[in-house]
Amino acid sequence: MGEILRTLSEDPSVDQQEISEWVDSLADLKARYGAERAGLILAYLQERAFKEGIHMPFTANTPYINTIPLEKQTAFPGDRELERRIKNAVRWNAMAMVVRANHEPAAPGGHIGTFASSATLYEIGFNHFFRAPDRAKGFAGDIVYYQGHAAPGIYARAFLEGRLGEEHLVNFRRELKATPGLSSYPHPWLMPEFWQFPTVSMGLGPISSIYQARFMRYLEHRGLKQPGGEKVWSFVGDGESDEPETLGAINLAVRERLDNLVWVVNCNLQRLDGPVRGNGKIIQELERIFRGAGWNVIKVIWGGEWDPILAADDGELVARMGEVVDGQYQKYTVAKGAEVREHFFNSPKLRKLVEHLSDEQIHKIKRGGHDPEKVYAAYAAAAAETGRPTVILAKTIKGYGLGEAGEGRNVAHNSKKLNEEQLKEFRTRFSIPLSDEQVAILPFYKPAEDSPEMRYLRARREALGGPVPQRLPMAGRLKTPALEEFAEFFSGSKGRAVSTTMAFNMVLAKLLKNRDIGKLIVPIIPDEARTFGLDPLFSQIGIYASQGQLYDPVDADNVAYYREARNGQILQEGINEAGAMASFLAAGTAYSVYGVNTIPFYIYYSMFGFQRVGDQIWQAADSRVKGFLLGGTAGRTTLNGEGLQHEDGHSHLAASAVPNLVAYDPAYLYEIAVILQDGLRRMYAEDEQIFYYLTLCNENYEHPAKPEGCEEGIRRGLYRYATVQAKGKERGRVHLFGSGSIFREALRASAILAEKYGIGSDVWSATSYKTLRWEALEAERWNRLHPGEAPRSSYLHQVAQGLEHPVVASSDYVRLVAEQVKPWIRDFTALGTDGFGRSEGREELRRFFEVDAENIVLEALRALQRRGKVDAAEVAGAVRELGLAEPRKSPLKD
């Protein structure tokens, strides 16, 4: 707008008096009709201008001033002085915690600058807005996603509240100390009664908050939660907005009319290395983005000291505010008042506006994010907004209060140590009642329990229901189906050729009808329901749509038509794995957040799981999520035709690194039934803090009946499926491990070995190498630490003792997946699908990756050759007989 004013004032053809009269007319219009009706009149004039061929300059920006003018600012209800003292104590303790930790030899790090810039933003929330949960009343409380790097400030406030002791603060980032320690950032896995959500992986907190707000509405619309007016607050860094996950889902919040969502963007203008937008203006950029999407945008740029100055301005100051770039504003933070007067107030008219201020007063004039009254007014407006989400863009200074140690400087993010003079300056600036001698030893400061500050602090939290953050345990355990209730799946597919995906669908359909848990199931699908054969669920249980279905679906005459409903059960997320994973996280932690034991089943293209949203899966693990991830169209050779980008051969390798994830690669319907039943029991009846990953394939084949007594082996990762005797005199034996769709290749290999080479075999279904390995590792750890006691034996140890013959393992995944168990098995060889995928048929792909029956046979013969059971000539002959002699590309390098 400043540029428009300048253009008009410099144009000799424009009558400046007439411009002034138009401005006066606008003021009169507002005075007579009010701001809202004046806005409607202007909107009408804009529409008429367009019809007249007048194309107005487009801008999604408002002037670079506060959105809420002084006359509309909600009155501040608190005690400014007491809140200032409380905030200062929190500031000191947050700083002292980090600095003390880094005076130790371990120097574990930590961050001061982020909380220093956002202390006011948090304290206004803690004192006036963040409501605690009340399970007895079905109230979830306000859900807050704290900026990860601000964790020291959250700990410091919890210390004042008495929730944490001094020993906690002393051991910040020293979690392995004998006395309690504090995690570096928000980590529910490490502090399960304190933190709710991991946020420090940039971008994941913001996208999670959007889907959390939407899931709250989902629960309410489905009658699983009573509306309680809870808000979701997400604190976001301005530099964090560069992460695609941060802004990628903001349109969903508008489509869903999520007025229960408030973002507070801490615009301290700095990221780790330097300015966020040195040559631009991040607040204006974000305003354009959010206003364009339809959010309610509230800018909190200038503190109250600016109000009388702006009131005397004729527009030149606002224009100047708008033209200065962020890099220069950062420089003003560290400049002397005289320099700011000379450079920023760069005209006689502007200097006159501040002639009553001293240079020191100019230097200390606040930015909006450090003014409690401005921040309170913004929060109050956001809390009252209806029909759309709100974003508050609060301008702050990174490292506020750190002085030469980092205030407004590029090094602010990495400031972890202050010298004694800097500590004294900090003490004095924030009125901490400590002597110079005390400052030298960096004590934590807590006002007396009966002081006005502590009484006020306790009263404010009591008025808001109690402490936050707090994470609550599972409200009550579910009655999950017994194994006998899955008996119909134990007789196989009865002559029908079905995929494991369809087998899963059959089990899911039964679970949805279960009177105890059916309504709690949350199917999550990223626009692939038809691929997975789940489209019949559209009409049966409906697709969640907050507005219902406002149109007649094109397939309304079909049985399985596309039915959207306000109480729909399916979360159909579109082509959006990150959003679907965020929904999985919200549904999988609802047992803690809402006291509602929802059971998410998220089915997706397996290649686009760990590979695409691996960071969110780690976030889910940290969150103690529950539920089932289902990697559909899995297997590098089973998903034929799709090629390199789609064929997953390594998701189980990624899964092996997630400690509380239980991963399975089932081959048959009965295996899936046993796994799902056990998962439901462990997570929702026994309250184990785990979640599940199953790979499902799209290859159709007949599923046999369940062998007797194999349930424990299925659950624990390995069971003997069949024993095959050689025809005639047996020359040797092998063990063949198979997983998923490649299990059938192992079965075929056993027949070839028996019929053609006189080799007997035991065929094993390896459902979970990860489960086998982790249990074995735990047993070995115990044995290592207790050498004088009877050794413990894992399931893998027990099975391995009986494996006298060579073992050949094959799967549709890279060799490292099966090789997880190699240290415990004497003679073990793995075949797998290492290398890039190809577009081909299954038979050709399995031959190319050397995991088909013929290659399994060859590897078995080579293993027996090493034991002297088969000679080299016979193995060489087998290469020819099995059709493996012709030259072909190597999957490892081609």
C-alpha cells in the first residue's frame, strides 16, 4: 500500500486534494455505517470497477501493522506486573537450565533463543487460554503443539508450578542419570506423563495439528466424543514454514472449517543460520499464503508503544514500515537508538513523530510478540473466530534478552553459554532477585510458595483446569475378539484364488461388524480404495465428510456407490500420504488425547509408506501410537508392471529400525487373522504401547487351511508349515524359509528338490524376522549382563537349536530383512530382491531377482555342496537344468 501512495503522490496528473477527500469520505462511511458495512460497500464498488473494465492492483496483503487496531483490542484481564515477574522467572530458569548443562563436560546442547523470543506467546496461553483435560467430564482440554526448540521454557514453567523438581532441571538432556532427567525436546516415549506430541522434526507439528483438529470434528460428528469447544494450538517457527509439510495442508483446514484450530507463528525473522527472508518480509509472505487459502490472519507486529506514534501518522510511517526488509529489521535489533532514528525514521516528518523519545526509548520499543496486551487480544480474537482457522503472525526477536550473547544475532539459535557479565545483564534486565555472587553459580530461581507470584500462577492454572502439558493414559481397555471368533478364516479360501489384500478385507469386514470394537475402527485410505478392493465400504460405512454429501454421486445406482456422510467412518484422504499418516497419528493416540480407543487401519501403497513418510512413522512411534499400518501392493516382484518407483522391496528393512513397531509379512488368510487378533489384544486389551505393520500383496492364489498349532509361531515370527520327504533315498535335507508371496516359491522349490534331486526339506513360514531378532537381542543382553545365572532362551534360540541342516531364506524384500536372524543360525543363506524394480510379469521379475523356486533350489544345492552332500558337477548341471545358465542382467548393478 505504501508503494501505491507513493505512486499517486508522485503523479502530477493526480489531484492530491481529491485523493485527500476520498480518504475523508472513507472515514465518514466507516463512522456512519460501521466497519463491516463499509467493507461491503467497498466490495460492491470493487465489483462495479471490474465491470467497468477497471482492473485494480491485486494484493493479498494488508499494511505492515497490527491487524487489530487499538480501539478494537480486547481489554487485558490479568495482572500485568505479576505475569511479568512470573515470565521473567521462567525466562531465567530456561536460560540457566541450558547454560548449566553446557558447563558440564558432556555439554549436551540445548536452545535458548527460540523460547527467549516466544516467552510472551506461551505465557499468555498458560495464564489465560490453555485449558487442561478433564476425563470425568469428557473434556479433552486444549491440545497444544509446542515448538520443539522452546522445550526449556516449558520445563521452566513446570518447575515453577511444582511439577518438576530442581533435579530435573539440573539433568536437562541427561536422561540416563540416576536422578530424573529431561528429554531434549517433546518426546512422549521418554516422558509419557508430560509430553503429548513430538514436534521438533520441522513441519510435522503443524501438519499434525491440522489433522488433529479435523479428527476432533470426526469424533464429534460420529458421536464418539461430545463437543466441548476444545482448541488445537500449534506453535510454529517462521523458518519452519519452508518445510513442505508445514504449509502443504492448510487448505484442508479451510475446507473443513476448522475454527477449533489456531496457529501461532513465531516470526523472529531468523532460522538457524541467518534471516528467514533477509531481502523480503516473511510476515507479509505468510499473510498472502494464509489469506489466499482463506484463513483468518491476525498480525501482531508492533507493541503498544507504537500506538500513539501510528495515531499521529498520515501514512508515511506505515509506508516506511512496509518497505523495510527483514534483514534490516534484524539489524535494527542490535543497533543503537540513534542509528535507528537516523536510518529508519529517514525523513523530517518521520523523525518528528519520535522527537519526544530518547534514543534509549527508541531502542527498547517492543515488537508485537513481546507485548502481552497485543498477544492477548490476538488470542482472544482467534478463540472467538467461527467458521475458519486462525493464524497469528507474531513478530518477535530471536534471543530476546540475551544481549551480546545472541539477541537478534545470527548466532542466536546456537547460543548455549553466557559469560558472567552476560548473566548479570540478563538478571538485571529481567529483575531476577539474585546477587552477583549468586549469579556466578547460576541457581534456579523460584519465588516463595506464598508469594503473590506463586499464588497468582496457581490460581490461573486452577481456573483453567490444571497443568499442561500432560499426557493421560488409556482410559479403559477394550474387549477384543478372541481367536475363536476368527475361526471362519482358518479353513482357507476354499478353492478361491484371492490376494492377501482381499484376505485382509475379509477380516476387516468382520471386525467392522463387531459390536464391541466395530464403531471404533477408523479405515484410512489415500485414494486407493478401489486398488485394494475396499470400495464396497463406501456405501456400507460411508466416507467422512464434515458437510455431508451435497451432490448426487455419479454412481448412485451402484451397490458400492461413493457415499459421503457427516458420520462416515472412512477417512478418504486423497492422494496425500502425509495427511493420511497425520490422521493415523491422531486416531492412534486418541486413546490418550480423548480417552477414545479408536483403532486406525491405514492401508496404502507400501512403497509410499516408510520411503515417503518415514519421519512421520518415527513421530508416531515416539507418540506411543496404536493401530495398523498396511502396506498394500507390496513386494518387489509381486506388484508386477508398475516398475521402479512403485515396487517395494525394502519397507521391512526400514520397519526393523522402529523399536515399538511389530512388522509382519504374511502369506495366507489364517496368518493375517491370527496377527490382527493378537495385535488388537496386545494394543487395546493389554495396553501395550506398540503398533503394527503388515505387508499385503495383490497376487491371487488359493489359501490353505491353517495347520494345527501354528498360532504361536505365526505371532513370534516363524513356524514349520510342512515337512517334505525326498523321493527314494534321501541324499540330504534343507530348511526353506519363505515369507509373503514368495513363500509359495519356497513350497515349489521343496517339490523340485524332492522329485528331481532326492533332497528332503522342511518349509517354514517366516512371518516376522524383526520379531525374531528383537526377542533374541533382548535375551542375549540379559545373558551378557547375568553370566552367573541360567541363560534365557528366545524363541529364535529354541528354533535354531533344531535347525541341523542348511537354511535358505527367500522373500520379496532385500536380503538384509531375512539376514536379521543370520547370527543365530549356523548355516544360513538369504535370497532377496536387492536392486531397482522393473516393469515386467511376476514370473520374469522373480527370475530376474533370483527369488523364484529354481533359484531357491540352486542355493539349496550349493549349501549341500559346502557340506559335501552334493558335488560341484551336479550343481553345475542343475544350473543348466533349472534354466539359469543363460546370460542375464544383474539386479544388483543393472
